[in-house]
Amino acid sequence: MIGEDLHKTGGTFAVFSTPHSNPSFLNDVMGNFAALVESLGLTSLNGSRHPFVWKVAPYSGGSDHVVFNDGSLKVPSVMLNHGDTFHHTSLDTMDKVDATQLRRVAALALGAAYYMASAGNGEAEATARLTARNGLVRMARDYYDALEDLHAAGDAEALYRAYRHVLNVLSHSGRRERRAVLSAAVFMDGGGPAALKPYQSQIEALQLAFPKEAHAVYKTLCAKAGVPARALALTETERRLSRLVPVRAETFIGPLQMDFLIEKAGPEATAQVRLRGNSAYEALNYVDGRMSVHDIAQAVSASYGPLEIQDVHDFFTVLEKAGLVVLKKK
């Protein structure tokens, strides 16, 4: 996973980020060290001379970091992976290993680990600045990507749904980036998160500016389509589910496995649970005893596209039947 010859496998080395439910400075520190390793041009006597091709990628499962990032533990963890075409096949053989790539990834991981283990107040502030800088880029990307769907919407209902989604993406993108900046406070000897709040200011400024721009775009597109712009309002189902809060059972620690759910709730759980993959993983991760079913549906939708809120409710209903969560009314 970490030492493939990129030329032979056609892979790209990736730092897979923490999920949005567990935002952290870690993603930016790892990306910064990857850039440093690239700039050093490290090679091995027994390895290739190919460039270090790398990227910081969105969260992806499939390895041990899934357990650490789970909402019951919340240990920020990334995955280092080349994602080559031969992985887990009969052609995944030693001739695909590159000593140069092993050296580069070892330098990246050791460098980042040493930096974090040695960090103090100065490093906390430097890390917060780095995270804020990159966070502004991520927020702008999230916003303009979501805005494309608004421009593509054709009728009044599609325009309204797309506009709601843009605002939801902005809300959760800003929340994620603010939390990521403050996560660097773990290195502080004193002052804690309060000392890093100034580095949130530009993120907060974007959170104020982008919705105004989105509203202007929405009104313009509605006018072009000859339909009235609608005021935002919750549906009856959304209002009802905003008063329902899932609480995780104390004994339920670690990510959900479908086999375990079937064992607890019966074979019919497979058909009843329509949330799968990262959407189901994140829905459970957001369970903190405060966020409602509606809040969680919005948070997951911001990351993976609009969800049917009823699917999120059904997911937690099955988990309640299995004794893994309790749904409490506010």
C-alpha cells in the first residue's frame, strides 16, 4: 500500500483525510510533509528516480483508520495508500515494490510524527495558520461545486432544492474548517482553543459572504425561469425529526458492521437500511446525544449529496431495534 513503484502500477500516492465528522489539523500537516518530501527529491540507491506523485484525498474507508475515526473514539487518523491496480490480486508481487517510494513515505510519516510529538505553542499556531489557509480553499471549492448544481437546475422545485443544498454545504463546510483549526490546540501548553480563535476569522467571513452571493444567484435564476424565489422552510417531516435525537449505547464502540447489525436486528435489516458506505458510517459518527436526526441528515448530505431524511430515520430506527442507539425526543 505504501511502497509501490508508481511507474509500474499507474498509482498515485494519497493521504486519505479524516472524515468530515472528525475534522483535524492532521490532514494539513500530512499534506505539508508530503510537499516537503517531494521538494527534497529523496531516492534510494536500489529504487527508481521517478517523481513523487501524491495528493491529499477525501476520506475513504478500507483500513484500520476506520476504527480510530469512529464517533465512539474520535482519534483523527489518515490512511496512506497508493491505490494501484494490482493491490489484493495475484499480481501484487515484490517486483512492484520501489525502495524509493518506501523511503519517501517513511520520511513523510516519521517527519510528521516527530513534528507532532515535539510540538508546543509555536507549532500549534503555525499549524492553525496552515489549516486555516487550506480551509479557505476547501470552503471555496465546496461552495462553487455545489453552486454548479444550482445553475443546472431547471424548474422551481429543482432550484429551491439546489439552493437549500448550497446553504447546507456552506454551513457544514465552515463548521468543519473552524473545528479543524481549533483542533491544533492539542499542542498548546496554555490558552487552549481560545488562543487559536483569531485564525478562524477569515473562515467566518466566508461563511457570511458566500450565502449572500448564493441568495443573489438563486434570485437571478428564479427570475430567468419566471418563478418566484421561495423562503427557506422545514418540511413537516424535517420539523418532526429535528426533535428526535439518537443516543449511542455505551457498550456500542467501534464502526458498524452489517453482519453485526443482521445478528442484532435480523436479516430484514439489510432491506430496511438504505444508507450504505460512507453515508452510513458518517451518520453514526455524528451521533453525540445533541444532534437530531435532521441535523445528522443535513451533515451527511453536505458531504455526500442530498439524502432522503426518511432513509436516515429508518437507519436509526433499525439501530434502535438492535439496541445500538436510543431515539430520544427533545
